[in-house]
Amino acid sequence: MREIVFDTETTGLSPAGGDRIVEIGCVEIFNRVETGRHYHCYFNPEREMPGEAEAVHGLSTIFLSDKPLFSHKAIELIEFIGESPLVAHNASFDFGFLNHELERCGHPPVCLTRMRDTLALARTKHPGAKHSLDALCVRFGIDRSHRVKHGALLDAQLLAQVYVELTGGRQIGLGLVAESAALTVAGGETGLAAAPRPRLEPRPHCATAAELERHRGFVAQLTKPLWERFASAS
């Protein structure tokens, strides 16, 4: 199944209050494996960048001033995500901004039934633990050393790995079975020549007379064995 893991960076917390998306990063996964395809873009928010937001993601008003408007890239983004489920961390936040931007430029919003929230998954799977992206990377041993500031594409790439772990991890054995099956060719032969296995003779499994005698001697040395209680009761 194709899914898109995505993240956004914004000018603030409220699209209704005039905040805008300034960066989006999307990572394509298929059957919970990254395909290598991604979509990434910065946007001119047509407003000043508040200092507290810039401190989080490092995107300044000057840096974004020559970037395209969201409306100019909306079709590209819509075509990339297609009809696939969309995975995000605290997904209602990212969906709120994404749908606000889409509606702002005349496109229909993304249906909320396509939303997959890794924050909700983490809270269900690990109640009482920390559920930030950093904390989940630590929990699952995912290298986040290059995450100095928030960045939409980098965070989406990290989140894709977290999502795989939250939904069962990479079942490598299943992949090996599939690869092995793919080697099968006509006539029942395989690309990997298997050495014939020698037929082993069955091993004797009955105790010898000497072994039975040693066992009787061992049992005779036991003091008040448990089974005597049941024997006397009967």
C-alpha cells in the first residue's frame, strides 16, 4: 500500500489567525518501505516571519522572499500525494494547515479519513512515555544527530522510520521469502543451487538395559519423592 509521510513548517500555530505554511516535505513509502521518491518545497508566506517561529525552523523572511507561493505549487503537491493515506505527527495540526492552504487557492481539502497520526499511535503503543519525534527516534534507535533545527523533509524522513516501527517494524524475513520465491524458474529450478542434504539414519531412542539400571539406582537415592504422596493416597 502506498502512503505519504509528511511534515510542514509554518509561521505560527493558527491558520485561521493568518499563519501560513512555509515548507512541506513528503516521503513516499510502499508497504512501509521508503521508495526514494519525495516532494519538498519552500513557500513565500506573504507575511513577516515571527521570531519565535524562525527560532524553531530557521527560515527567515529574507530566505523565503524569493520562494514560490503555495498556490503556484499546489497542483504539483496534489499530484504527488494522489489519493494515498497521509501520515503526520500530531496530524490534525499539519492537516489543518494543508487544507487551509488548499482551500485558500481554490482546491478541495484532503479528506480526514486519509489521516494517519503517529502521535496517536505512539500514545496507544507506549502510554505514559514521551511522544515527541526526538523521543521516538531515541526509543527506536533512529539517528537524528543531523536534526539541529526542524526541517519538513528531514522530519518526514525521520517520521517515516518511526511510523514503520510503530506499525510493527521491518519484517525482513518476509522480504527474504519473497526474494527466494522470485529466484524460482521454469522446471522447478532456482537461481541458487542448493547442495543435496544427506539422509540421516534415525537415532535409537529407547533406553538400554544399563541406562534403566542406572536410573533405578538414582531414584532409589531420592528422599521422600513427590510421587509417593499420590501413590499412598490412591
